[in-house]
Amino acid sequence: MTARIDRLVTSGTFSLDGGTWDVDNNVWIVGDDHEAVVIDAAHDADAIAEAVGDRRLRAIICTHAHNDHIDAAPALADRTGAAIWLHPDDLPLWKLTHPDRLPDHWLADGQVIEAAGTDLTVLHTPGHAPGAVCLYDAGLGTVFTGDTLFQGGPGATGRSYSHFPTIVESIRERLLTLPPDTVVRTGHGDTTTIGAEAPHLEEWIARGH
């Protein structure tokens, strides 16, 4: 059975460096009629569980550990039995939100997570956060970029644990090398494509963040 991609938008807050902002997050559910994975369990474990339905949840994959992308992960894991996956470089950020609960497994660059007919390849793309990852599935023609790449440019790098030259290098080396028609499914906002964003790399660098 062919895998499908569902988007659920949840609302909450993002907090870091003493500030708090209202945000809407994309929660991506990838799977078939029998099993699925969740990419970024944001804000509302009940809503995510309802969207998954009676399918077996195989994994909760965190693109990075800012609180708005992981705040519902432990509750969703407890409810479904799914394991939480995070890149180890983001453990300091994770502990800001969940000091008493560790992720279940560590993501590694090049790792492939197989579920429901999908092959999600982990691309370590630091910059927005040290352990930020993107998840690429050539068969689905899509990459889930978290907050690394958006429609219109890179994710924010103005706060702790982030670095603008690093995110630009990650995008240049790991994302813009993907096929131009690859659909970019982001952590917030609308989708785009690699081909739509690639011509603007030098503009982003000139603009800086």
C-alpha cells in the first residue's frame, strides 16, 4: 500500500532565551492504513493521536528539540508505545523541556527509518539547532525540513544554539543537492520545493540573519 502524508496544524508557544511566542506548527504523519510515523509531536498529543487513529505508531521523530516541536512527544509516546527519536546534539535543548525524560533512540546522519513503505533518510543539518535533521524520502519525492528550510529562506538563527553560516552550509550541501522537484515540507507554514528555493541562496547570505 502506498504511503501517504497528512499534515496536522497544532498551536501553542515557543520559548527560548527568556521569551515566549505564539506559534502554529506542522505535524507530519507519514504512513499507510496500518502504521505511521509522526514527525514533530507539537503541542497536542490528543489531536495527534486522533489523527493517527487506529494505526500502529512506529516512531516519533524530532527534527530538532525546540520546545514547540517536542512538547507533546512524551505524552504521545506514553499513549501509543512509540519510541522517540532525536539527534544527540540536541540533548541540551531537549532537557530544557523534558529534564526527566530522555529520548528513546538517537538519530544518526545517513540512517534510514523504514515504516509503512517509506524510507526516511536522516540528513544532519545543523544551524537552527545543533542536532537539527531533515528527513528525505526519494520515493515520496519529499523532504521534511523542520525549521532548517522554509518557503523564503533558512530558519531563524538569532537565538541560543543557532548559527547562520552553519545553517547556510547545511542547506547548500544537504538540501539544495536534492532533485529540484523535491517537495519541502516545513515545520511551520506552507510547503515549497527545492527548485523554488535554490536560486535565492546568495540573497540569503547577503541578507544574513
